[in-house]
Amino acid sequence: MTTPTLCPACGARNDCALADPRRVDQPCWCYSVTIDPAVLQALPDALRNQACLCPRCAQVDQQLRDAGPS
């Protein structure tokens, strides 16, 4: 079973705004990045569409750093 606030690939917090009732009205970090479809396809079928990846597993850390503070 997956937890909406944890990355299904590594188990770390995924910082998904939509999974946090306190931040559901705020845009999520993933709205400002482009995730390579190959990253998602590399996940085992059982982990896909269960919870959001964390920025590290989504391989977008640099994009978030370049965007600056949110």
C-alpha cells in the first residue's frame, strides 16, 4: 500500500501539495517542472499512478533550483 505523501520509488516525502490538506489550494512543485516520461515509465507498474515522486526521483532537482524559491 502506498501513502500519498511519500514517494513510491524511495519512500521519502514527496512534498506534494495536493496530498497535504493544509496546502491543497496551493500549486504543487511539479507544476513548474518537466518530468521526463521515461522516468515514469521506469517505475514498476505496481508503483505507477499511486503517489507522486519526490523531486529527486523525478530527476527535477536542478529545475527546481533554477526556478528559485517558491
